[in-house]
Amino acid sequence: KQEVTQIPAALSVPEGENLVLNCSFTDSAIYNLQWFRQDPGKGLTSLLLIQSSQREQTSGRLNASLDKSSGRSTLYIAASQPGDSATYLCAVRRRDDKIIFGKGTRLHILP
Amino acid sequence: SAVISQKPSRDICQRGTSLTIQCQVDSQVTMMFWYRQQPGQSLTLIATANQGSEATYESGFVIDKFPISRPNLTFSTLTVSNMSPEDSSIYLCSVVWDRRGEQFFGPGTRLTVL
């Protein structure tokens, strides 16, 4: 059974700092891994998608890495801004197309 | 990417009634899903909406409680039947858009049951 864990559950950092969010999964037989952002009371916005054959993806200030063998992914946010405050969710897609979500990391960037 | 809309965006309903949520996608997609997000929790998959056939439900979810329709490749509905306060959640429609398997979500429907 695939389980997805995100650490930490919550994080507060001063504006301008670089930060890392962690995601781990128990079964390495995944099709892809996706990072999302969710603002309070809203839907999910796709940030980055990493295929199982890839090691990392970058978009602007965001960089996501994938180490399938160890069951880990990280989301790196550079030069954080107050607008980055949100909940960040990691989701893995199994080879049977089921998508399993972590519980998310609530990020608060302090102005 | 796919553009997904949901109606209604929010509703407040009385116990015992039913609500139907609509999901519209601007392009044809094969894979469409319905999720529930209870307050303070992550997303739980309710079912996969299959075009032209019965939805595939996850463990803990049944058709009588959450009937789903998918008449074509751009539209689906989820009905929350005989509602109770425990059904108060955000309900989200999602599609897998392309061969890479990227998933996109609608804006969600916030349901409060009194």
C-alpha cells in the first residue's frame, strides 16, 4: 500500500529565505510525482510534475527533485515571498493510475 | 493545460437533502476524478468517473451515497445524497490532461451541511 508523508506539517520562515519541503513515499513503483499548491478554501494549482525517469524539474524559483530508489522528493523554494504562503501537497501516481496525496505542509512566509 | 469549472462554488444545505455538483472541462479528457477534502485534511479519492459506464468507487464510498454521471468526455456530475453534517467538505473535480499524466483540479465546491 502506497503511503505518502510530508514533513514538516507546518513551517514559518522569514521572507527571503530559501526553504525545502519534504515528501516521502513507501512504494517506489510510481508513474510520476506532482507538487501542488493550495490556497485556503481553494482548489489545487499544479506546480511541478516529475516523471519516474526524471531526477528534477524547475520552474522559476521552484525546484523539485525525485529520488525514486529512496522514496523521496523535495520541493525547494528560493528567495521566499509572502505570496508563497499556502499549503503544499505532494502526490504520487501509481502504475494503476491511482493518485495518493500527502497531508501537506502549511507554509507561512513572514513579511 | 485543461481549464476546469465547477458549479456551485459553495452551498449550504439542510440535513437529508441532496446536492449535485457539476464539473465542466474545456477539452476532452479520458480520466476524470472526484475528490473530497474534509476540513484540515488532505484529499481523498471518491471515484473515477468513466465515460459511458458506471463510476469506479474507492473503498468507503458507494454509489447510493455519491452517484456520478459522465455523459461525455468534457462533463461530469457528483451528487451527495441524503446529506449529514459529516459530508461538509470541499469536493473537487480533477482530470489527467496529457500523456505525461499531469493532473489538474477544478476550483472546488465548498459544501456545508447544517
